[in-house]
Amino acid sequence: MKVGAFAVLLADRPLEQALDYLQSMGLEMVEIGTGGYPGNAHARPAELLADPAKLAAFKHVVDSRGFQISGLSCHGNPLHPQASIAAAHHEDFRNTVLLAERLGVERVITFSGCPGDSDRAEYPNWVTCPWPEDFSTIVKWQWEQKVIPYWREQAEFCRQHGVRVALEMHPGFVVYSAETMLRLRDAVGDQIGANLDPSHLFWQGADPIEAVRALGSAIYYVHAKDTAIDRFNTGRNGVLDTKPYSDEVHRSWIFRTVGYGHDAKFWKDFVSALRLVGYDWVLSIEHEDSLMSVPEGLSKAVALLKESVITEKLTGMWWA
């Protein structure tokens, strides 16, 4: 298991400078954004696929610095009820899969998406309770008419191109928990797995370590990001909070750098749990801490995670 970073946190720098900076932090793996909500500041799949010279230059930038691409990320909503948004995010996803195949990258990270409440909708509808019965009707329609058919087709496409999809379990989309992840995987097959980001589980009240044990071999990728729960605001208002992330003092929770929401023991236990279920890929740092600069947040996360990572699995005792 290695520590890496999601290069979108350095989207204001050219890829060369971003990689040089990450290299100075002692990192060996990098996750690169290719579209969707994170954007494609460091890689434009359609351009790279169409131009062998540009693709070769891109590979050289990465390879010459000793980096391995841990995954390509195009977090979008291909199920968006507005056709133009859905089409753009779908195209980003398909091109990212083709680019991953060309680069020899095995994992593409994205969201499951969220439809509206009908074919007449304009905006996604994320349902969080079963009653009134309208809500249960919406969820059934979403999964049966939109979610499963779409991802069944994409799973086959990815299988044909030797790429696995790691869906980030993220509130606001239909896959947001271990249960919903396994529901989709059961329906469409094991080409689909989880990108486990503890930060999104913390504020829902889920235990990321229990989620690791539930998901097991379905974990294809891990984001390293923390969440701090404000006990005063949560006690007064609960965890469902639509205030801007910048309104930190009034929010029930905010995203934090690794170690600033949960201590080192949690992260060591988390890494050990991942190891127990056979995960041996990357802990990709995603910086969204509004109270800390990128350089400070990244350096603190790298230090804590490197202390937590188990690099080799014990295969025998010394007396064996």
C-alpha cells in the first residue's frame, strides 16, 4: 500500500509543476483528473486519444518523474436529468476508460450519478427517507429505469477495455454507502467496485472501518480525507446541512485534512482493516480542508499516512 495524492488539488499548476511538487513530498502515485466536476486541468482524454504525440508527451511527463498513475478521475453525473450535462459527463467517462486502457491504468474513479424523479425532471433528486410513499416510488424508478441499466452497460464496456470502475460513495448520488454500493454491484457485476472515502461516511454516522469489512474485495480505491463533526451544531441541527462549506462556524461538519477530524489511531486502524480485506493499492490524499492551505494540509496528511501505512503483509512468524 502506498500514499499518493489527487493532483486536482494542484489544478492551478501545470502537470509538470504539480508532479514535481508531489515528488518533493515523497509521493510515488498520482491520481489525475480527466473531466466531470474536478475538471481536466492535467489531462484531456479526447485530445490525448486523438494525438499520439500528445499522449507520448503526457506519458513522458509522468514516467520521467517516477510516478505511477493510481487512477484517472472523472467524477460526474452521467444520469443527470438534463441531457446536455448527462451526455458531457458520459463522454468524459467513456473517454477516460479508453485513455486508461491506452495508459495501462486499471482504475477509473467516478460517481454513480443521480437521476431526477422522472423523465420530466430538470435536477437530480437524492432521496433520504421512505415516506411519504412518493419517495419510495422515486427510488424504485431511479434504480430500475436509470441506474441499473446505465451501469450494466458501462460495466460491459469497461470489461471490454480491461478497466475497473471505482464509484465514490458520496451523498447526493445513488451510491453513498456500503449497502448501496453492494446493491449496484450485485445488479451489474464486479467490474464495478467502491472508492472508499471515509470523510463521506463519517458525517452520515457510518463507521468507515465497518464499511471496509462489509465491502471487502469490492474496494477498488481509497481516498484519504477526514471530516470534523461540530458537536454543538450537530446537536442542535443534526447532520443534514445545506449551508456553504465556507460557512465553517455554523456547519454541522466540515471536511478536514487527515488527522484533524479523527486521530492517528483511527487512521492506523483503518489501514489495518484495509489490509485485512486484501486492499493493497493507494491511499490517495484529497484536500478539501477550508481551514488549511494545500501545502500545509498535504504535508500533514502525508506524514500521518506514511506512519500508518503497512507496506508489506506479514506472511509468517519468525519462529515458523
